[in-house]
Amino acid sequence: MSKIVTRFAPSPTGYLHIGGGRTALFNWLFARHHGGQFLLRIEDTDRARSTQAAVDAILDGLQWLGLDWDGEPVFQFARMNRHAEVAHDMVAKGQAYFCTCTPEDLEKMREGQKSGGGHMGYDRRCRDKGHTSGVVRIKAPTPLNHDMVIQDSVQGEVKVPYTQLDDMVLLRSDGTPTYMLSVVVDDHDMGVTHIIRGDDHLTNAFRQRMIYDAMGWEVPNFSHIPLIHGPDGAKLSKRHGAVGLEAYRDMGYLPEAMRNYLLRLGWGHGDTDIISTEEAVRIFDLKDVGQSPSRMDFAKLANVNAHYMRQCDEDRLMTLLLPFVEKALGEKPDATGLQRLKKGLHDLKERAQTLIELAQAGLFYVRRRPLVMDEQAGKTLDEPTRALLKEMRQTLANLNEFTSATIEAALKEFSAQKALKLGKVAMPLRCAITGATNSPSIFHVAEILGKEETLARLGDVA
């Protein structure tokens, strides 16, 4: 087998949506699995809608997702002359022809077809007239009682009657190439061997196949993967929540979690939900791609993300977490606060599913004094409780060694002396030094904050 080459070919007319991210991932995995190449092509021929901001978003999204492409990105618009050259070559070979029909001619033709109930499509009236200008149309094959057959690696054998394939336009009257022509020429020139894309392109495969056949080029292997639907079964859209990759990044998901989740969205290999990228490269195969649309499951994505956050190296996790902390805090935390936060990460990440949740859970480590209490903590700290905290503060101030174990032991003795359950002592302490009623082990939290800060926070409320 020749070297496998796949490509991802987005249009820079908007954000890189999650379906595009999965398509890129499948192409990347297939190429890496076979030791081949994964190429990137920016299909920017729609000049009215293509923007540099969208190009940047695509590159940024792929880099965030960790999908490295081989070589430099190919920009389709820059290759227009090559696309036109192929169209004229087809005319010279008798595989295409010039058509001079005006828009009015075509509209009149369509009205006649509609009223007559016949086949809708160009009626080939210019095919044998020998025009030397106008649009360029391909000569669609015309065998009788035959179907064009494509062996799709995901969809299986797919057929379309040749009677449904009309003489489509390859070059417009102003000399610009159509999408169908540009895609085929670029895929051929880039040496693409496997085209893996959404099944909304399945009908395009038959029209593009005509160009391959007319030029005598080898037809790539096609794999059309089902689209992603929302939880309600409808096609995924903005109303289902985030659809752009940058939105998932901003919602606090890790790139390795997104790779894992997208991999399992339409691709199956046993019952394991957690599959590392290295393992995915080793086992990925197109035969395991399902034929039915996948449903977005945000709860499962959050669970996968929680797994990867727990596995994440803490230095890297701090780097990823910092922008979310700064946004939630409204300012840059000081070095002391960040040191406390890092020490508390081990416990905090057991309780969060996204970086946003992790940042919120750890804010008390980086907040300035005096802490602002949340509503429930404020209700807990009534006057009798504040008096209790004042005594508790003195107990903790007497400790020579300020560790989780010594703090817990001291407070157990304190609660026994007061004839209180430990929880009746621990909860006020939690509210006073975190500003909330929920946190990791409050004895461990106090150790991380340190004796001076813990006593200062107690002093603010007692």
C-alpha cells in the first residue's frame, strides 16, 4: 500500500465547530496509526465570507486540540489557476465543454422541467455545440441502466443512478472554479489517499468521482462519518450549547479530554470510555466507526474531563487553571495565594469536573482578607458561633506544630470540652477560613493556609 495521506479541509467562514474537530481527529488518528501524513487545507474560495479571524480560529482550535498537521497549510484560493487549468484540460480532452446558457435560459428550462414532471437538471443543450466561451461543464457519463457505485469504508456500498448526475459547472463564466472542481484537484495534487469527512458530503462524492474518472486519476478511499446530534436527537446547533471548540476550551475542558470524548463519539472499541491518545493511535480503525449519528452527552464529557484533571501533572494544571482563577477573582492572585492553591490542588481536583469548577472551588486560597462569606456561611456565623470561634482561635494559636493531624487532634479535644460533636466545631471553622460551607478536609485546608493566615481569618470574624 502506498503511504496513507489524509486531510482536514475546513472553510474559514466561522468557528471550528465540534463536528469539524471530530473529523480532524479521525483523519489525524488514521494517518498517525498508519505512519502516514495528515494535511491541512483551508478552503477559502468563498471570498465574501472567508475571514482571517476564522483562519486563526481554525489553526488555534487544532493546536489546542493537539492535532499537529504535516507541512504548511494549503490555501485553496491561491490555487485557482491550477483548478482552472484542469478544467481547460478536460475541455481539450473532450471531457468537458463550454456552455453559453444565460440565467434566464436556465430558469426557463427549470420551469419547463417542473411543469412537465421530468428530471430536474441541466438538459445538456450546449454539450455538442462547440462553444469557445461561457461556463465550463463536465460531460457526465451516460450509460443506461447503470449506477455509479462507491465503496465507502463507513457507509458500505452506496449507489446513485447515472441519470441523477448532470453536467455540473466546473468553471464559472468569470473563470473562477467551483467547489467541486477545487476539492478534487487539491486532493489529487496533495496526494490524498483517504477522504474522511461528514456524511453530509456523501452526495458530493459521486459528483467528485466524475472528475477523477474524467481525468484518469486514482479515486481516493471515501469514509463518510455520521453527524453529531444534540441530546434531543436533532442536528447539533447553537441552541444545544457550545458548538465551537474554543467554547469548550473556555468552559474549562482539557484538550486530552476532548480528544478522548470526540473519539468515542461515533467510534467504538469495547466498553472502555477512557482511551488515551497514545492508545487511540495504536488501535484506531475506520471499521469501528458507526453508521448512526452520535448524541452529544455533556454529562459524560464532564466525567471524562474530571478523569483527566485528576491525572494531570499539577504544574501543567496550574498553568491551565490560572486564567480561570484570574477571571473568577477579578485580578491576578499573589504568589503566596498561588502557592496555597497548588498545595490544595490534590484535594480540590477530586471535587471538580471542569477548570471553571476547579477555579471556583479553590478561590478561598487566593482571596484577600477579609473573606466575603457566601449566603449559607454568613447564616452559619451567628453571634454564639463567632464567640465559639474566638475560643477556637486561641486553641489553635497555642499549637507549636500546625499540621492537619495536630489541628484535628486539638479541635477534637476542644469539641469534647464543649460537649459538641466535631462537626459542630469543624463547620464554623470551614465558614470562617473559606467563606463557604463546602470544601476539602478543613484540617488540611488550615494546614495549607498556615497558622498565621488561619488565625488572621478567624480573627476577622470572631
